[in-house]
Amino acid sequence: MDIKYLENKMKNYFFILSIALAMWLNVSCTKKNSINPVVTGQLYFHLHTNIDSLEVDSYNSVLQSTSGRNISLSLAQIYLSNIQLVRLDGSVYSVANQVILKVFENEAYLVGNVLAGNYRSVRFSVGLSAMENAKTPVAGDTVFYRPEMWFGNTAQPQGFVFLNVQGKIDTTALANGTEDQMVQFTYKIGTAASLKQVVMPDQNFSVFPNQIEYVHMLINYMKIFDGIDLSKASNLSVQSTTDNSGSVATQIVNNIPGMFSYEK
């Protein structure tokens, strides 16, 4: 038999075999992906603005803390970032590139499309990463173009305010002052040193495929005042990056994790 003929026949055979193998691998991978697709559901944070156990219904309304101290809020805004979900086995699912600006007027915030499954907790940072804090926002950016969350007339070079809470509070030693005696307070907390992680306690929840799930939390602004001597007028104002290096700002930052609890 002609050797050339055999060589051509073998080449054709291996060519057909390689095509068949490629087709088999493609079908195999397609079937595998169809069996194990990435399944997600939508997760939202539902965030309430509180003074102890009382929900704030409107700005400038006077509420009474559990200690009997009168307080009203005229502004309450806070950045949440670096959101992570803790699975039942303790492993962590990180939500990429999501920053929430919690404002008083809104309570529901999309965390993102996350992997469906069972989770036991959430954790997040109050504040912004170094990269986010260096952003120069453009008009129309509803998260970062917020002059009330800047230390100056522009966001840079001083960065963003991570927590801005303002209002009036009774500063009497016995917490029995009248509404007319309430004193103005302003706390604008920011700078890299103020980035604070919040680790929520375990409370199981599930994200189901193509469904919406909410994690309900309370933000108790009364907790900000823990350990602060309200009788000193200088303790009622943190408004600049320089102020943020002081002891009052440090105490407020340390109080931040205690502000958050699950809604019962």
C-alpha cells in the first residue's frame, strides 16, 4: 500500500478525532454549568433612625431617651461600606464596590445581587476606604456629591465626613432640662483614623434565588453620647479634620459599633 496514502489517512483520522474531542468537552462543560449555575438574590439593608427604642419620625421632633434626656435631630447621615456576609460555616462573602449613604428620608438600601444561601451575620464599615475617601465627585453623583458630607466647600483635599449628626440635646446633669434649655450639637466624624468596622451578632437569614431579602437594623444615635460629658460646651462640636484628632471624636468613633442592632 502507498505510504503517502496511509499518512494522509492517519492525518484525517486524527483531525476528525480532535474535532470530536473538542465537541465532547464543549457539551460536557455546558452541561456542568447548567447543573451548577451561579444563583443570586437581591439583598437590602432596611435601616431605621432611632433614639434608644424610639424611632425618629421627623427632623427636629423632640424625643426622650431612656434616661429621660430630651434630644432632637436636625441631620443624621452615615456612610456604610465594605459590606460582608458571614456564612453559617464562618466563611465570608464580600460585596464588591457598594457604598451606602444612609439618609433620614430613606430606609431601604440595595446591598446587591448576592449568592443565594444561608447566612448567620453581616458586617460592614462606617466610613469610606482610602480610595473612596480620595474621590472627587461629580455633580449628579447621589452618593458622593453631597456637600453636607464634606469638611469644606469641596470633597477634596480633606476627604468626606463619614458620620454627620446634628441636633439639640439636654445637657443638664440630672437630664431634666426643658426643651427651651436644649443646646445645639454638631458632630462631623471623618478622616482615615475614623473608619470603624461594625460586626453584627449572629442572626440567621437566607437569600433565596431571584427573590428579595431584607436585613433590618436600628441605628441608635443616642449611643453617640456614651462617655461624653455634655456639661462642657466644647464637647458638643466636632466640625473639622483637626477636631477629629481630639478625644471627643475618638470617643464617638469607639461608640459607633454600639449604635447598630437588629430590629426585633
